[in-house]
Amino acid sequence: REARRRPAAGGQSSVRDASGRAVPFAKVRLWEPGLGGRMELRVAPREAQATAEGEAFLAGLRSGSAALEVSARGFRTRRSATLRLEDGRVVDHGVVTLEAEGMIEGRVVGPDGAPRAGVRVRVLSPRVRPLPMPGGGQRDVYDLQESALGDALTGPDGRFAVRDSSPRAPLLALHPLPETGLCDAAFEPGPEEYALARTARVQLEVPSSLEGVYVLLGPAAVLVKTDPPLGLRPLPIQLPAGRSDLYVRLHDGRWAAPIVDLEPGAGKTLSPEYRR
């Protein structure tokens, strides 16, 4: 019996800026459906370039659920919701509107109000995911270890200007050099001046099966560390002085939730007790 190929799917979009003008030569990436028609993000996407009139077209696609990403120089990257592709049809996904990139400017000062030079300012588009809580329920997690979508250093006067290419509402993560890992602070862009809090150092004694160290902030949580030391050597983190609620979680689901009170500039070693 002769096998018959199913007709391929296609997709088209129109790329526009906020005023409705065409964005020429935008880059379009589409993650095709995998087996069973489900979206597969672990394989390389199909790519195309929009025309000078902002029209983008992809052909020869598998049917099912797909994801579309559109980017262009000077604009925020736009990632769409799930798209549907159908055999033998060119599906018009309509207008994809790109917002222009912007510049975030400001000044970083220390706890004493003096300007801080050499602070790395990173623009993040935090991935949000749920974190199960020990007593039931969950909190949102904002991952501060994501790749930066903008990067700058403060000058001698503490000032910085960094390009914001985040596809979502960004956060600014501030890292005093040569510190690495946990940022000193994370801010939503907006204020003219960003003040660093006084900090303290904590040595966490954790096994190598660490999933992550989180700081609980109101209804949300911030992921601050995922790279455990080899063996049982203490894991250093830097936290704001005062009371901090930590959540240390292992890959096997065990957790510890110590509450620590820290004095500015002081250090403390913690050996959390883990339980199910």
C-alpha cells in the first residue's frame, strides 16, 4: 500500500511597531510541534526573516502546537502564546507588535548615600515558576540567575545607563564587583537612585544535592543560588542585614526553612536541619 504524505502546514505574521509601521527584516523563530503534535522546545527552531514590509512566512511545518518568537534590532523580543498549525493550511497569526527598546538610567549609592562605582547592573527578564512550600501551597519564584538582557557598570559618580531589551517587565540586579553569584539587590526600574542595603555574609552548610537557596519576600520568593560546593564545604551567600527568611531545598524534596537575624558586615554559619 502506498504511503501518502500529509500536506505540510504553514504560518505567516505581520511584524509592526507600536505605531503600526512595518518592522523590516525582523528575525522570526518558530518551535515546531514534536511527536503527537505537542510543542517541542528542546529542538532547534525554524528560522526566517521578515521582508522589508514586515511580512514573515514559514512553510513545510508539522501540524500541532507551536511557539513563535520575533526579534529585531532596537525592539524588545516578543514571544507569543501557543500557536496552532494545521495540515495543508497557511495559518495567519496576525500582527505581532514589537515595543521599542529603552534605556534605563540611574545612580547606585551605598548604605551611607555615597555613590558606588564599579557595580555591575544587569537587566533581567525573570523566569517565574511555582515553588512548593513546606506547609502546603506554593509561591512564585523569580530567578535572579538568568542571562542578562543588558549589562553595564556604574561610573565614578555611581551612574549607569543600560539598554533594556527585556521581553517582559524587567528587574535590575546589582552586583558589587568582584562579588559573583548572588546580587546585592534587585529593583524594578523607575527610581533615579538605587540604594544598596547593608549586607551580611552567611555560610550555609549544604549537601551537594542542593536544588536551590531562596529568600522569601512577601508573596514571592527569589532564587539566589543553585550551584552547591563540592562535598560538604560551606556555601557562601550574601543577604541584606536584618531578618531573612531562607528556604533551602534539596533535589529529593527535603527542605529547611531557617530564619536568620544578621548584623551589618557580620558573618554567620548555618547548618540547616532538613525534613520532608
